[in-house]
Amino acid sequence: MKLIADCGSTKIDWCVLDGTTTVKQVFTCGMNAIMLTEEEMAQRIREELLPEVKDYSIDEVYFYGAGCISPEVCGNVANAIRASIPAKVIEVHTDLLAAARALCGHEPGIACIMGTGSNSCFYDGEKIVDNVSPLGYILGDEGSGAVLGKLLVGDVLKNQLPAHLSEKFLKQYELDRMTIIRRVYKEPGGNRFLASVTPFLIQNIEEPAVHRLVLNSFKSFFVRNIANYANYRELPVNFVGSIAFYYQEVLREAASAMDCHVGTIIKSPMEGLIKFHTA
């Protein structure tokens, strides 16, 4: 049997596969491998996952996670898994490779993540061969939920949106200027707070000012990231993540303006990962 994990900072989606059949799906609390020690990760796996999968004979584990960006970190995650699940094969990879495998399978293409943060890579059908650093929501992450939220609250506080929209936003989220500043600058998780207000954009996407904000951010994603990859106009540009999924109409509009072709758009990588590992 195989165990596949799609790990984010908020939750981990685990799937146990028997051949091509999913026999168990488990959700546990998320973890970022950079921020936790091997012992802390092992404890979480032992307490949250093991009781759910202990009756299955798991031979292979494929773990894709946030923060799995170096051999040392990946080794720590593998050791943490091995402490509870002594599988013959344990592979740990980045969430970006998860996106590439889920979106492209064994074909070359450009794979992108567009959720709370954003990222992208050129994938040759087997491995990631080029990656433009996303740089996070302060320096980069164009098109992400955090950046869309940052642009939105900035426009509200600097009177760049029509008054009725600004008033509607502040009332809907029960916010004022000082609360926003506190949530962004003084409390942890400023990026998650900013991403949390983006539903306002999709709810009001027919408003010209809102449409323009989203469209320009997506165009910036293509200009500052995708245009750096060789042959980006010839390859499909594929996306995984909630922002790409819910805003796909505007995303395709931005791609067309940049002479790019959007391929697959999915909300979560798990279905594609199952297909990749059972092909």
C-alpha cells in the first residue's frame, strides 16, 4: 500500500492507496517542516495519523510539504514518518513538486501554486529544472491571496476604491483602519489575515475597480514570474490553489493579455498526485 501526503501549514491531507483505490483519507493538523523539530513532527504523526492508519500495511510513503526545501529538512521529515510508519520507501518533496506532478504528470509544462502564497516552476516531465523565487508576500507572491488582500486593504485605506465599496468592505469584515494595521503589523499571520478578506473581491468582481485590481495582480504574476521561463508562450501554464480555482475567469483573461496559454486549473493537488503515483 502507498500513503500520499499533501502538507500545508494549516492541514495535511493523507490518502492510503491499495493499488489504484483510495481506501482511507485522513486530515490532520498542518505543519511547516522548517518551523518544527524532527521530534515535534514525529509526535504529531504518532498522535494524529498513526491511530488512523495503523491497521494498514504501508510499503511506500510520498510526502509533499510546505518548508521541505533542503535535504536536511526532508531528512528530518522522513525520520519523523519512519518513527511511526517503517515503510520500505519514504520520499519527501516540496509542495511545488506536488503541484508539478499533479498538474503535468509526466509531461513538460509550467506549474504554478496560487493560494495564500504563489509560486511557479518549469517542469520537464520528471523534475523541476527552473524556479523563479516567489519571495513572499512583501517582496513578491504576485497574484496570491495575501497580495490580493494587501492591495485591497491598501486601496480601501487610501481611498482608491469607490466610497460605497470601501464602506461595504469595512462593514462586512467589521474592520477599521487601526484594526487592519494591528492585524498586519503587530499580530502573527499577517499574510493569512490579508488572504482571508479576498472573498470580497470575487463577490464584487463585476465592479470595474475590483476587476482591475485582480486582473493587474494576475498580469504582474505572468510578467514577473512566468515570462522568465524559456518557451513560456509555447507551454501550458497550469495552476493549483484556491485563488486560481475561484478566479480562473480573470486569470485566463490575464494570461490571454500576456500571450500565455492556461492549461489545467485545480483547487487541490491530491487527485493529480493519486493519478501520478498509480499510473
